[in-house]
Amino acid sequence: MTLNQIHVLIVDDSAVVRRTLSEILSEAAGFGQIDTAADPIFARRKMEQAWPDVIVLDIEMPRMDGLTFLRQIMQERPTPVLICSSLTQAGAHKSVEALALGAIDTIAKPAVGLKNYLDSARANLVNSIKTAGRIGRKASPGLHVRMGKAGETPAAPTNTGSVQNTDRRAPQGDKSIHSVVAIDAPVRRRGVIAIGASAGGTVALDRVLGELSPDCPGIVIVQHMPASFTGPFAERLNKGSRMEVREASPGDLIRKGLALIAPGDQHMELQRAAGGGYCVALKSGPPINRHRPSVDVLFRSVAAMAAADAIGVILTGMGDDGAAGLLEMRAAGATTIAQDEATSTVFGMPREALRRGAALSALALDSIPGELQRLNGVQAIQT
């Protein structure tokens, strides 16, 4: 195995899952050692010999469940973990809990047709595991220490100084995507805040919504998740937020103190409500940027319907979904924000938004709630 090849450990009690994942990764470039274990006890023995760069982890296993194992890993040596989960309701709740514990993403495991499913999703599967391998030396926002191999010195955070930018026109693209731009936008109440996130977004959204006042404008959110996951995810966010958080239904009105999560497998769009204000529409349609729901679909509708009456935020995630839509929002006069590199689990989506000049500012995750409240003239919560 060369220095740049990724070492993967697959922990799953299903021999079919272990064999199928191993075959797919063995045929893909960029992977070196691929180990498998039927449960966490066997996994521990292999990890004592060589610690993996990425762990693909099942939840339900004999002798020790995946959640217990995940807690141990995150306490001992934080490592990128992808959850291989069933799409059952029980599996969804446990997967959401795993994401809250520090897992960076999920790989959905259907009840039947596993081989065909994984073959059809081969490219996304390989890309997810490769991305997890690349972030092994970075901190996840859900972790208190930066992930890395023993003895490594964590990279210093990026510069958080500001550079003023008063040009409200959508630029052609920023050459330096690492610069931090101070927001030059009026402080006034907006009608809606739109947020998009993917890998790492479950923890990021929990941090953002947990700090917002119920006096904040209504929020619409796309988090890339399977269909059965978004309901339990919204329930979990609701428990830790002063705002009301729930999975969106067709025609839901946007109102102060309410955050709506797009249901998995449905695009969500902002529309004008009959009595004034805004509401949401849910649609099927083809995946956009390989995703349904797509952040671009939401952001483009917000640009068309709300324009300068909106704020757009793009958080951690792999790929480029949301960058084009955020650029349309900025061109329409909306205030736009990207999470910075230092606090992003995966800098792909924010990086692309900044590269295209779609974001007016790059902010650390913990700075985003306060800035959203400041821009809307909302008093910060006193703790």
C-alpha cells in the first residue's frame, strides 16, 4: 500500500455486505488495505495491528452494537466513520444518533437487492469513502479534537481576519477561496433563511439551530439524507432547538421561529403564499447534482421568489450542490454565507460556492448563528 492509498475497515455482520463492499473498493483506484470484521470485537483486534483511515460501520451487530463502538472510537481516536444502515424506521433513528455522535455520513442499505443497489450506486459509494479518507487529518465540527494519525501536528486554523467587499453584484468567481469576507448587508428583518448541507451537516445544523432565537425568520433546509432519515433527524434537531423544527409538508407556511427540513427523496421549493409571505412546495422530479432533495433546487427558488428578502447559507458537504443556486441568490440581492474551511467536515460545497463568488462571506460554524441574528436585528439568546 502506497502512502496516498486509503486503508478501509468494513465492520458488518453480513458476509454479503462485507464481500460486496470489498469487491467494489478493490476494483476502484486509490484504495490500499481493505479489512473486514463481522463485529466490533473482531474489528478491535485488526485495529490494534493497523488503524484504518476510514471505518464503514453497521449499527446492528452481535456482541457489541455499532453505536457503542462508535462512541469508543470517538473518545479514543476520532476517525472518519460512514454508517452502513438499513432504511427501516428503527435503522433511521439509530443512524441519526450515529451522525450526532460524530459519523460523517450514511450509506443506505436496502432490505433486498443489496448487490444490485451497491453496483448502481458504485460511484457515489467510492467517492464518499475516498472523501472520508481525505478528511482523516481534519477535525470534524462534531469532534473536540482534530482527526489525525498518532504523532501528527494538527494544521493551524485558517485566518479569520476579514476583507471588506461592498460589491453587491454577483462576481465571476473568487481566485482566493480561502479569504474571509466581512458581510456588508443591511440589518433588517428578512422573510426567509435558506440553508443547504451534506456530509457533516447533521452536526453543523444542530450547532446552528441550537443557538438561534425563536424570534428568527423562518428557515428552509436541505440536508442530503435518505427518505426515512429526515423525519427522525428533524425530531432530534427539534429537541435541541428553541425554534420549532420539523420535516416539511406540502404548503407549509414560512413563519418566524419555524425551521422546515426537506423530506428525503423530494425536492423542496419556496413559493409565494396566497395570503402573503412564503410557503413550500414538495416535488419529485429527477435528482439534481445527483441529489433529491437538491440544495440548488431550493436556492434557485429562493432567488426567484424572495431575492433580497432572503439569506442563503451553505454548510459542510461534498460535491458542488448549492453553489449555482447560491450564486443566483447573491445575484438577486440576497445575503449569502459559506461555512469556512477550518470548521467544515468536508469543504467541497462551501469551497465551490466561494470559488464561484456565490458567498459574500466565509464564517466559522460557531459564528454563523450570531451573524444570522445580527443581520435580522434579532437579539442573541442569553445563556
